[in-house]
Amino acid sequence: MKLRKEFLVHSEESGAILVPAGGAEFSGIVKGNSTFGEILSLLKDDITESQIITEMCANYDAPQDTITHDVRRILDTLRKVKAIDE
């Protein structure tokens, strides 16, 4: 999966904002914390859900179940706004 080119990511100190550009079906913004921003960064290149979870587990000191839940929740949000190609 990969972030669609019709979406722009703006990183800020507290997290990230996902904004649709021309051609996106979604109109609005999606704002998230630093975890959201890191997942968006990983989605710049083609990556699988399990690779994202592995990367997040390496970067955060949290139980794998918690990280898996958070990653899936964020990916579900990105799917709803049609921001990722799978």
C-alpha cells in the first residue's frame, strides 16, 4: 500500500495533517498525532501493514497489540478517505 499522490502531508511539531490536492475524492483534512505522521511517512513508499507494525514496534516502547490496534485504526481512517492505494 502507498499514500496516493493526490494527498499532501504537512508535518508539524505535534503531529501531521493530511490534505487532499487536486483529483482527490475527499474534501477536508485529517489531523493526527506524531504516530499518525510517522505512518504517513512510511506510506510514501510501498509498504505492507505488517511492515508498518514492525517498524512502529521498533520505534515505540508499547505492547505489540496496542501498536497493531493503532496502526489498523489509522489505516482504516486513510481507507475511508481513499488516501491509500492497496
